[in-house]
Amino acid sequence: MSAVKADPVFTVTTPTVSVTLASNRMGEVPFTVTNVSTRLLRARARITPAPDVPADWFLVEGDSEQDFEAGAARQFVVRVDPPLGAPAGNYAFRLDAIGIEHPDDDYSEGPSCQITVPGSKPPKLTTPRGYLTTLVGALVGGIVLDLAVIILALTVHPGTDCHGRGFWACLFVVGLKLLFFWVFIVFLGFLLMLVGASLGAGIALRIRRFRGHKLTATFLALTMLPWTLLMTLTVFQLLKPHAIVLAATSPVLLLAVPAVLARGSVLLIRTHHL
């Protein structure tokens, strides 16, 4: 004899099972989960995408695990956020309610919801693309961490104790220490500027909810090394006699162009539009 399936303890409903995303290709779908049993239950809302749909397109906003008194209803909002460059088309998912204590028995599937992702249109001239956000984030992140290195260089000094060595030996040891110290400071400054710029650009794009923040940060990190070498061999050579100007403009020269190139590359690869 086949086992008799117990009556469901949850119902999952949504006002609509077909949603077309806005022109920015983002949207939200509300679901209501109701405890139809006579007992207190703690349950989790879980998104189940169709087999051909990536799970990271969907996110339950807020706390996905809540307590349900008998007869209580809780609303969950699913944020739909396909990545930059996701192909247009129809995609399906559902929201399921799963009991924490007895997930095999206290389980209910929600209705299948179809999401329509519109085609990517060429952006208007006034449409924000994230260039300014990338630039500001990269400058802030790079300069902040560079300031930390400058403070380190001003407060920490290599030892000059020669331990009874002669004058020339002492001069050699002190000079070698200073050389290694400043080489380390320059290397650390560039490394932290690269890390700070990449993190700053990625965080700024994420805060402003622009797509492709991770890929833009990665491209920025990869672009900075060859760009820095190019600047070192060209512009910095011309500015070498003007140390103050070089120090004031180097963060902008090193970060501005890679930031714009990184963002433009991501947009061109994913959307075929700059």
C-alpha cells in the first residue's frame, strides 16, 4: 500500500504568476505563506528556480526564516535581479515553505511564477551607466588606503643601529635598510591602492545597484598594473622635476582611466553598448 500524504500545513500564494521586469531588468514578486495547521511552526521560505534558471538571480528580501502561529500569514518578497547581459526570455521559479523541525513532512510548494526578462535596449545618452560611480568609488578607495601607507611611512622608520660597525660598513647597512624600506613602502602603496580602488568601485556600484559590480572591480584590478607601468614610463617621467604636482595628481592619473576602461569593458561585453 502506498503511504497517504499528510495534509499540507502551509499554503503559498502570490497575486500574479506572470511578471515582466521593468526596463532596468529588475523586479520584485510578493508571496504570502500561511500556516493552515493548528500548531506553532517555524518555517523557511526557499526559492526553487526552474532547472535552466540560475539560483543567484533570486533573493528573499529580509529574514527568510520566521515563526508562524496557527493560522498566521507572513509575506515574503522575492527580488529578481538577473545579471548584466542575461539573455531576454521567460524564466520560471517558485517559492516553497519548509518547516524547520520536520522539513520532510511540513513542506509545501508554491505556484510556479514566470518572469519575463526584456531585451536589452541601447541606453539613452542620459541613462546612468555607472561610470561616475566607478570613478568615485575607485578614487575614494584607492586614496584612503594610500593615505594609510603615507601615515605608515611617516611614523615607522627603519633602524639605524650599526652595532659597532665601521663608518663605511655602517653607511652601507643604513643605506640598504632605507632602500628596502622605501621599496617596500612603494610596493605596499601600489598594492593597497589597487585593492582599495577595486573594492571601492565594486562597493560603490553595489550600493547604487548597478549591475556587474564584481566584474567591474576585477577588470579594474587587471587594468591598473599595465596602466601604472605605462604612466611610470611616460607621464611620470615628464612630471619628475615637479614632485608636488606628481604627488597630487598621481592617484587621479593612476585610477581615473582604469576605472572608466573597466566599466566600459564590462558594459560592452555584457550588453554590447557603452
